[in-house]
Amino acid sequence: MEEQVVVVAAIDCGSNSTRLLISEVTNGELNKLYKTHNVTKTSEGLEESGIISLESKKRLFQTLRTYLKEIEKYETNQILCIGTAVFRDAENSEDIIEEIKQKFNLEMRVITGEEEGQLTSLGVLSDPALEDNLLIVDIGGRSTEIIYDQQNKINVNSLNFGVVSLNESFLKQDPITLNEENLAFEFINSNLDLFQDFSNRSLIGVAGTFTSIASIFLDQKKYNDEEIHLKKIDYEWIESFYNKLKLMTVSQIIGKHNSLDPKRGKTLTSGALLVYSLMKKFEINELKVSKSDILEGLILKNY
């Protein structure tokens, strides 16, 4: 069989960060050429205003401009671009999608929470080291996908909250207050009540919250996703880490953790609370963090 090699770029315009993967694809196998992310805070203020703000749009457009310059360096056969929860929720998303098309000649497709979960599972499960009976969790800015396999079928539950919306709805003080923490904890738990028993499953965390936590766990001086891939982190460490974070200001968090993208300082506490709540609720003793996610899944789905 003749080898078919294509170079594909995938862009994920998320609620908190905008991410890029450029990969070579040979008969369904990925060879990563370049991967990066930028915290664009595209959904900042959306909880109150209902729209993507002018400032958020500027940050997103600047990032897309930078990414397209990067993509030009590679002989790319195709650019795939998706939008997630922020574009599902914002009243002005159609206008912004049209502007992206006019300005950058880039077709963005807004995907559902279900699709988001399916693509994420495709990316995660492309690693042959992983077996079945997984619980994959993708924490985003405005949605959290709970993904699990059952009777050879991938099930996805997309919850309508993430690290940015938790901050904007509950964790507004710096550092957070006990009352805010209790309200957020109650809210998260009530949304997790609908799930079955996941205690015997292997928890795999993907995307920025999990990768940032894993980098801190490994005490990296500079973020490196190769090192964090499938590293195990136990529940006691997560609990202790969250209990330290909740007492710190955003500037203290950024100052203490060298490998953390400073733009993630504001959402790290809400992210850690969500991870801690999930592990506690589902009685899961350890998690692994995957560097492969929706970007890999998006390319594999198309090639």
C-alpha cells in the first residue's frame, strides 16, 4: 500500500484558550510537527454580557494571525478550525465567525458538546498504551466533557460550566472565600449527581487545567508536555494542592509556579477545585494526564 503523507493544521478556538496543532499524517498515524496554545480568554465577561467582547475578539484575532503565519512555514494541505462552548453560547458568535472567514479566509465550524467529547476521545485513544474502561475528562473554559466507554460505545456528557464560568459565577474574590468555595462545591456536586459509579475506572485528564496541574506536580521549570504524558497523580496530592491554592492570590500562584502560563493563574484554583471535586465524588484515587486531545482527534477524524 502506497504511503499517503499529508500535513494538516488543526485550530481549536476554545472559551479560555486557542490552540494549534500542525501534524504530518501517514495512513492514520500522526507525527506532531508543532503544537502551541495561547490563553485568549475568549469567553471573558460572557456570563454577564452574553456576548464575546471587543477585547476578547482582538485577542483571538491576534492569535489567529500568529497561527496562520506559523502554518505558512509548513506545506499544509488543509486547515481545520473548530469553535466550542463560547461560540455555542455567545449571541454574537455568527458575526465573529463571518468576520474570521472574511479576514483570515478561515472556515470555523462550531461543534456540539457531544462532538467535542467524541473528538477528544479519538485523540486520547490514539495512544496504544491506553486500554478500555476509561473516564476521560476535558475541562474547558465554559464546558466540561465527561467521556466514558460502555458496551463498545463512547458516551459523552457535556456539562455547561468550566473554569471561566466557575470564576465568573462563584469564585470572584482573590483569594476565594469559604462561602464562595462552598457554593461552587455544591454546584459542581449537584451536576455530578446524574452519573453512575466510576470508581473502578482510570481517570484521564486532558487540556489546559490538567496539563498545568501535571507540570506543577512534576515541578517543571518550563512547561513540557512530553514529560507530563500519562504521568500518575494521586488524589491526596490533588487535595493538598487545591487546599494550598485556595488560600493564595492570583499573583502568588503565578509567582510560585514557574511553568504555569501566567494567563492561567486566574483559573487554576477553579480548575483544581473541579478536579478535586470529580475525584472525590467518583472515589477515584489517581489520574493520568494525556497530552493528546481534541486537536489530535480532529485531524484523525478527517484523515
